[in-house]
Amino acid sequence: MKRRDTGGSALNRARKLGFSFDGRAFEGVEGDTLASSLLANGVRLVGRSFKYHRPRGVMTAGSEEPNALLEVLRDGAWHPNIRATMQELHQGLDARAQNCWPSVRRDVMAVNDWLAPFLGAGFYYKTFMWPRAFWEGLYEPVIRRAAGLGRLPQSHQYDPHEKAFAFCELLVIGSGPAGLMAALVAAKAGADVILCEEDRQMGGRFLSDAGQIDGMPDGAWAAGVLAELAELPNVRLMPRTSVFGAYDGGVYGAIERVALHQAAPGRTPRECYWRITAKRAIMATGALERPIAHPDNDRPGVMMLGAVASYWQRFAVDPGRVVVFGNNDHALATAKALAADGMDIRAYIDPREITADAPFKTYQGEVIGTRGRHGLHAVTLRHKGREMRLEADTLALSGGWNPSLHLACHMNGRPVWDETIASFVPRERMVPGMQAVGAAAGIFSTHGALESGARAAMQALDALGLSATPPDLPQAEDTPYAITPLWQVQAQGRAWLDFANDVTTKDVAQAVREGFASVEHMKRYTTQGMAPDQGKSSNIGALAVLADATGGTIPGTGTTTFRPPFVPVSIAALGAGGYGPGFAPQRFTTSHAQTRKMGAPMIEAGLWYRPSYFPQATDRDWRCACNREALYVRHAVGICDVSTLGKIDVQGPDAARFLDFVYTNTMSSLKPGRVRYGLMLREDGHVMDDGTCARLSDQHFLITTTTAAAGEVIRHLDFVQQAYCADWQLRLISVTETWAQFAIAGPLADALLGHLLGDVPDLPFMGCVPVMVGGVGARLFRISFSGERGYELAVPARYGADLYRHLVALAEGFGGGAYGMEALNVLRIEKGFITHAEIDGRVTAFDLGLQGMVSAKKDCIGRAASQRPGLTGPARLQLVGLRPVDPQSEITAGAHLYPCDKPAKAAYGQGHVKSVCYSPTLESWLGLALLENGRARHGETLRLDDGLRGLRTPVEICNPVFFDPNGGRMRD
Amino acid sequence: MRLPCPCCGWRDLREFTYKGAADALHRPALDDPSGWDDHLHNRTNPAGETRDLWYHDPCGTWVCITRDTVSHAVISGVPLEGAR
Amino acid sequence: MIRLKETSAGAKLRLPPLTGCTLRMLPQMRITSIAPYSGQADALRARLGGFPAPGEVLKVQGIDLVWAGGDLAFAFGDDLPDGLGAHCALSDQSDGWCGFVLQGAGAEALLARRLPFDLRNMASPGSARSVLDHLPVLVLRRASDRFEIWVWRSMVQSFVQQIRT
Ligand SMILES: [Zn+2]
């Protein structure tokens, strides 16, 4: 193989590109793919096969390539399984063979090929069964080391990728004759068209065949159409873009190779993952040529005829002495055209009788073997009952064409068998709104492709409500396609079906003998079609061999299921931007900057970031800080940003009535200026959330939700209103973002407020009042989540940062300060206040001891279901407090509770721990737990058992309110 | 998958939150325990046309979607008021 | 006695340079949500001189009225007529939202890539609610090459990060 002196429509010979393969330096030119440049440099051996480590070379010129999977160095890491046929060459490209050691020419694992008789289908299933104990320690690691194609980079990859959306009226997939025609007709009629093409260049097979259209070379005709399309504002041409999946609702997934062909792409995304929504789509994906299963058909130098033509025409690769083995008229016509163009075609072999004249020798017969250690040098054929050998550098196979119909099958549709082309063709409407045209629909002549493309475009325009007159079709070749199927050559030796996964015709026969005769079983037993190429070249052949072995017909045997993606899609593209801060939106409170300045580590609460604790230099660990902050609140005053709680404005003449319906307790009896604790149930009777409800004025309420449940609650309230009370006079809207709100808690809270407001309003416990703070209208609530006398002060968010600074400074002046989530948790556990650690979706109001809050005087969401049998009673897990018998003995959330004399078995489990803390006030570990019949068991001792952390300790069951059980500190 | 919001038109699935079957639109009477069992738990799971409820998060509209579980066709989307 | 100072959510925000368009942050302005009560839509419309249908942006009596979801409008500016409260719920949303202007010949193309809805159908002026990489957004098209994107105050950092890439 070498580069021809002239030709190569894809090449810009003026720009030489240096690259390396397996450490050797080579030169290619601009426009080359890695595959074409290797071939032009005479490199035929590019890798080793998956199982037998057989030498392998480039077979195809497209994304279906099963053999030439290489590793490419990019952004500092070796990326595996790069198809050499799809990787465009750039200056400095560094590639290497994979699946071989120490080198692709001398690969140690090639010994597998000699062991092939033992390594047939099901080898691993049969061999590594016994003894069982060997599996984890020995067999699995050995198999893992030997298996796999390529190795993933072992470091994080941060090279940029992108995700994007696109919308159009018509998506045309493929830019060959049918796709171009369809895009042209639709675009001229004014439709918004996206034309996607997998290759760098548009034009499909017009780029590599030598046909004529309207008396001009078809390549020139295609260039003219493309120029016309490029001028139209309603057309978007997307080369280097593979549409890989068809999904519900006219959504198509596509992957664009944005910068993989650039030597120094910088911050340009390497790939872009497109989600294209199209009202209609035209599948003009062409057809894939299939190999013929003859002995030793996997030798480097054995290629698809269409690929040989493509490398010749587009990349000026001279394949040397060529023998063609075909079984269809298209193959013979291609061979003649290539010979006329100067290719050294030595012979054409076809099992059919060949009557036409040809400028090369023709043989009626079959190829029964190939020779050459690392690459082909001779072909053995059987002709009129005798064997003969032909010297050759390249054996070009053409077993016919399979419509590339994968996308059509992505929504579970099954294609039908077409006897005239001996392949499957798509049916109508397998994907709603998508129509197959041209070769993808089994229409192989150029005229047929143009005609079907134009017709599908007219139909699409009609569906889109656009009118157009049918175009005059250009003159093009319209020869019928004749084929006599040849699935396998009957001869001695192994004949490959699936090159990527090393599946031979014998493996399929063996699968049938061993009872795996259905296509789905055969596939899994032999791994046929399960390699990165997904059996694009081999599935139909394997099906035919299976049908032969079982004595059935091909359509009767079935078809394989094609699933997305049509081509491999990198995880990097699917997850583009989704690492680090891009993983999810981050929500920051107005006190965030100040909190970070104070050195607080942040903890995620939903999407919000809240301070864990505020460290000081003398702290031994975080618990020192936590204890200190909890004691601020118990003895002085603490400040905490509580803006992350959901806040919902509920207004209107029927607002109170509505709140009565969504809360278990009654809110309509609340007086303006007062706040009430409220409980919401789900309709199934379990607790959804809790919070406060403040009546700001007669028709204006402000309710709060927990931080984590804010989204769920507003969805729920919107549902209740829109589903059951649409005619009530009320509206709700989130004001979470509008207000910055801070807890001021502790015995000195009033003193602090005095400094801040000048005059502390005489506010009763659970009262609220508008106040002015620092010249700004604010709201003051006397509520407490700590059990201390306390307030929450809310200001418009723009003043939040400044107010927080003032509050913390004032608190510090009183011997208190800011407290974080750890201290907040300690304070609320001491008081037995619940959070979503306890409200875990399975608890009822009864379980929490809040059954008294479910009013019997009115209906509410969840009331009927909360009274179902099984949701109340002694069998329920009920909220209790836990104290370890030794107060200093650590206890853990997630631990289970057992009777002291029973083992840690599920049958004896009586409950589990939801939250724990160390209370610096009570100088003891404390826990909140759910325990069977717990309220009746205060005083009992149980064993807390945390199998995960190896912790066991006796605990005493008690009232969940550990501190100030009468609530005098916060109320009086 | 794309769903029609009565306010916003056809939108991507990622903008919606699923609730469940449209049975939720009809609350039984408070004193009808078996009615509540059906309401909460029993579903017909049809092969074919079904109605279910989706929240269009960006605009806050609950939508009753009629769709086909066999063909995956999405047939219509209406506000809850019109769905009962 | 202290006086509270305002802090802009964009105080320390570094806006990314974009190609084909520019991004700038709008100053905070008064935003009032207007949610008509059931059966009051006509009375409210009469009082206001109009009420935006889904996707609409109106200018009535000098008020910039923008559809903001469901049966909801945002009024940008200070001059709401009195006496609306009988017909609708009014809520001050000024501090909850931050606005950015994306302007230039490349603005539509940039947004179209990032938003999961069909921007080609969006009227000018027009309004849409959607998500931008999981960030809730209110998108206003003020002119063919000028968009406003309103995001929650707490999410401005994430927004700026997302629009950069
Ligand atoms: Zn909507």
C-alpha cells in the first residue's frame, strides 16, 4: 500500500502533517484520517483482536470499523478505542495499538490463537466455574487483565465538552444522494433544516464513487448542492456529527466531533452532545457493506470493497495488487470502475456465473483462504473444483449491502426482510415522524436515492404545512441491484463474523449445538455483536449462519435489537460541564461571604450551602466549636442564617380556608400578628413537612417549609389548589429568595434586639410584627427552633449581608456569636424538635406523637388515610429519646435497637436511631429514635448496635424532649 | 420525551415533575375507606391510553397529560380544571 | 443606631467575556408579582389596562408587565395603580431576582444552544419560563438581539458559571 501520486479528493497535499504510531514517526497530509494515513504509509497491521490476539488491519472507511481501534494521546491521557477511520489526522497526533504487549507485531497473548480450539464460545462460562473459591481471588483478576479492549485513562479528565439543544422542522440524517436531495427540496420550500453528516465532508458515497449526475461527476454535483444549501439561512449544516439515537417526541441525540481533529484545541470543546428536536426526520444513513465469512478473512489487507474505493478516491491510497471477492452486481461494477481509474485489480471472484466482459480475470468460485503473517500476500480460491493461489496485497470483499437502519429500530420497531437485497429494510413509522430513504431504505440506485429523498421531503413538507412543487430529478444511474447471498464459504478453517469480538461461524454453530439456538441466546453466548462496533458489519451474517445451523429462514430466525447509541458516545460528552460546581446549581445565602470569611466549612442542604461550624484557633476539633456555639445559645445569644427555609406567601379571601385544608391543624383561627406551628401530611397519611404559619394580616399568611422540602411543598400546594380549589380566592408564591432571615436565640436575645431596634416590641411567644431595622422595613417573629427565648428577623435580601455582620458583632459583644448547622442540630435534638432526619417519608403524625395536631373537626389532605388501620397503634415505630447508660459512650445515627439479651438479627430489631448529638448542656450523648411502641417504653434499657461501625452500647429509652420539657425558656 | 404545557407549549421532559395517575383528581369522601384504598393504591395500568399528572416546574402549572403507553404517543395536555 | 447598607448580588461577580454578544447585570429594580384571584381576571385587566397572556410582554400605563408563569405576571417598575388588591395577590419580588442582559448578534444562538425550548418560536417582545442547566430562569426577549435572563438571587454565581461554558 502506498500513496498515489495524484488524486485524493479529501486531501490538501500542500500541508504535510507529522504523526506517530506506536512510537514510529510518519507523515500524512491534511484531510487524512488516521486510517488513511497509516494505509498510505504501508502500515497494515494496526492492532490485535480481542480474544485470540490475531493481527488486524483497517477494514472499513467509516464509523462501523471493527478492527482499527487505537489509543490516541489527547489532553495528557491515552484514550482507548478510537476508531482510526473516524480520527482525523492532525499535526503531532500520537497513536498506538491496543490489546497487545510488548508490541503489535510481537504480542505475547497471541498464544491465545494457538489455544483457539479451547477458547471457543462459552469458554469462560465452562472453565472458570470450579472450584468456587477460586473465582474472586484468581479467575476474575486473570480474566479482567486479559479481557477488554484498551484501557481507560487512570486520571480525571477535565478537557472541555459541551451539551447543546437544537430545534428544527426537518432533520436530515446523512448527506449522501438521498439526504442531499431531501435537504435541498425541503430547504428550498422554506423549512428549517438541520443536515447532519458523520464524516468531515458532506456528500456520502458521492465522495468516493465515480458516477455521473446530469452529465457531470457526481462529486461536483454534490458540491454544487452543498454550496446552495450553505447559502440558505434556514439550513444548518452539521458535519462531523453522528446522530446516535432516536427518542420519544422527535428527539434525536447526536455527537459532534468539534475539536478532536485539532492539534491544539485549547478551550474549544472536544465534542458537543446535541439534543435535536425535530418535527420530522429523514433517515438517509446509507448502507453498510458486509464481509463474507471465508477462512482467514480477518488478515490485515482484507478490506471492504467500498472502503478500498473510498481510500483510493478520497485519500489516494493505492491498495497494490487487488483481488475482489463479491456476490453482487454492484461489486463487479465498482471493480470495473476502479480498474478503469488505474487500480491494479488482478481478479474478480464471484460464486455466481459471470458473463460480462471485464478488464481483469474473473473466476466463478469462492475465496477459501488467505496467506501472510502480519498482512495479506496471497489469496486461495476454489474455482471449478480446484484450488489456486493468487498473489495479492489487498482482498476486497463485498457480500452485499445492509441498509443502515439502526436508528429506525431505537423505539422498538422491527424491520422486515427484503429478499431482493437479502437484507432487512425499515418499515414505515418505526420511529414516528421519521422516514427512511435511499440506501437506508434498501434503494440502492442513485436515481432511486434521489427520487426517494425528494419524495420524503415532499411528504415532510406536507406534514409541516409547507407547500412545494416536486423537483425535476437530475439524470442519474438507475441500474438494478442483483445479489445472490453468500453468508459463509464452506471450507476448512476459521471464518470470522464479528471481527471486533472474535466470533467465528464455528462459534455460532457450537452455540446452536449447546442449545443456545435463539438469536438472543446465541448473541450472549458467543458475544456476537456486543463489541464497540455493535456488530454493524456482522449481525446479519451471524443471523444467516444461525438460520443455516438451525434449518430456519433468516426472517424466521429473527433480528437483533439495535439500541442507542449508534456510535460510541463518550461519557465526557454526556456529562459535559457536570463536574465540580457544574454538577448542580449552588445556592448561596446573603451571609455566605461573611461566613466564609469567618472560616466556616460549608455543608450542603439541598442546593444551599450552610456553615457547619465556626472554628477558632484553639479548637481541638469541630466538636469544640459545636459545643461552644450551642452554649452561646443556652447562655448568651447566637445568630444563625435561616433564610434557606422555604417561605411561601399565601394571600386572598380564601387563604385561611386553604391553609386549613393543607395543614392538619386549624389556621383559620389564628389571629393576625400570630404564628402557629403546622404539620402537613401527604394524601397517604404520612408526614410531608412541618413549619410555621404566620398570619401577617387577615388575608395574608406567610408559611415556612423545611429547607429540603421547599420544592416538594410548593408543588404540593400548587396541586391542591389547582386540583381541588381552583375556584377559591387565593394565590401562593414563593418568597424564599426575597427575604434574608436570621435566628437570634438565647437568654440575651432581647438585649441584643434592644441595641439593634432601640425599642424591643412587646411580642408574645409565637407573635410577629413589622419593625424598622437600620432604616429598613423588616419582619420580626418570636419563634424558636432552639428552645431558648428567641426571634427570627427578616429583611429584604439586599440588606441580608449587612444585617448578618451587625448581628454577629452584637452577639459577640454579649458573649455569644454565630452558630452553624452542627450546633443547630444539637439544640434541636436537646428539645426533641424533628427534621427530615425523623420525617423520613414513612412516619405518621401518630408516630411522632403529634396525632393531637390532626384536627377532627375538618377535612384535610391526608386525614382520611392517616386513620387507616396500621398507621396508628402499638405496632408502630414511635419517636423516643435515647440516652446511653454511660453518658460519654458515643452513639450513632443509623444504629439499630435490640433487646439486651438478643443478637443483632433482623427478627429482633425493634427500631433505629435517626439523629444523635453530644449535648454540652446535659453532658451526655443524646439520640432520637423510632422504636416499636416506643412511647409506652420510657425507662427501658435496650442495646444500640451499629454493625457497620462496630459499636454496641446499652441505652435508656426516654422522652424525646431532653431539655426544658415544659418549654418555659422559650415561652416565658 | 416532550410534553405539552397549556401555558408554555411543548417542553422537554426535564422541565416536568411526575406525580402519578389522574385518579388523584377525585378525592373520595372522608368516610369511605375502600374508596381511599382505591384512590391511593389501585391503578388500572392500561396498555394504551392513560392520563397522568405532571407539574411544569418553570411555570407552576399542573398538567393532565393523555398519552399512550404502547405507542408512547403524547396526545394532549390540559390544565387540571379542564381535566376533571 | 445602625443604618443597613445594600449589597448587590453581583457585587463580586466577574462576568465572562462572550463571543458575538455581551453580558451585563441589570441594577436591582422593583418587581411586583400580580396573581389574579379566581374570577377576577377581567376586573383586573380593566383596572390595569391589560394583563399578559402566556408568553406576552405588555406595556400598559407605563408599566412593564411580563408574563411570569401560570396565571401570573411580574410588573417591573414603581408605578402600579392603587386598589389592585381586591382582584389579585401582590407580592414584592424585588430582592428575589437578578437580571442579566444578553445582547448582540450572537445572543440568540448562544441562548438557543443552552435552553431546552424552541427559541425560534419566541415572540419579540416575549417571555418564557424555563431552566438553564437546572437553574430556573425567566427569559425575556426585549428585541431580536436583546434578551433579559432573570435568575434567583441565590443562584447568580451558578448562572454566571453556566453561561460562561
Ligand atoms: Zn408551563
